[in-house]
Amino acid sequence: MKSVVFSLNMLHLTKGNTDSIYYTASENATISTPRFLFIFEHRASDGKVLINLRPEYYSRYDYNTIVVNTYFANAIEGLWKYTIRQKADTSITEIGTIVETGYMMLHPSTEFEPTIYDEQLNTFTIYNGE
């Protein structure tokens, strides 16, 4: 019986981008040419996104390129948990052996920029030494 070791990885996706993701699911796969079903679940809401991908394999890791808005255009930014299940087909049913788990941070298309107040007077008057 093959033992499976789960690694906690962090993926970063940004809305509006085409991002590459790197993972190591093939090393735990038991199918010779697997596809991988990514099940993304938002940590604070009931949001769920499923993506079935055929991995590109390079040496020790797998990777894919994802057009983020194709799957996450209306999704809530923040922390998502993901589970990868091996599949023999292109279905998105949540069955199959789990080969990797981790977290994904979904970033907004434009980073938050705080308001800077530069017209503030920085002199202070002290009364009675208090």
C-alpha cells in the first residue's frame, strides 16, 4: 500500500491575470496519465470553484497556466483551501483519490492603496507641561 504525504502549499492568483500554478500532485498519483480536479473552497463563505486540468510536468513538479477570471471573476478575494483529486477523465465530480491539499490566496486585480494625508500640520501645543 502506498502512503500519501500531504503537503500544505500556497498558491497565489490575481484577478485579471493569467497565472502559473506549481504543485506536486503527480508524485502521489496512482494513475499513469492523470488529470487533476482542483476543488477550491473559500474559507469564510460557501464559495466553491472546481477546475479539471491536465498537468504539464517538469522534472519534480507539475504546473498549469490559468486565466484567473475564467474561474474566479465573481469570486471573493482572500484565503481559499484547495484539494486536488486524481481523475482519469475530464469530469468535475468530487470523487477520486486526494493527492494534494493546500491554500490559495486570491488577490484583487488592483491592490488596495491607502489614502495619504500630506497636508496635516505636525506641530503641537502643550499646555502646563501635560
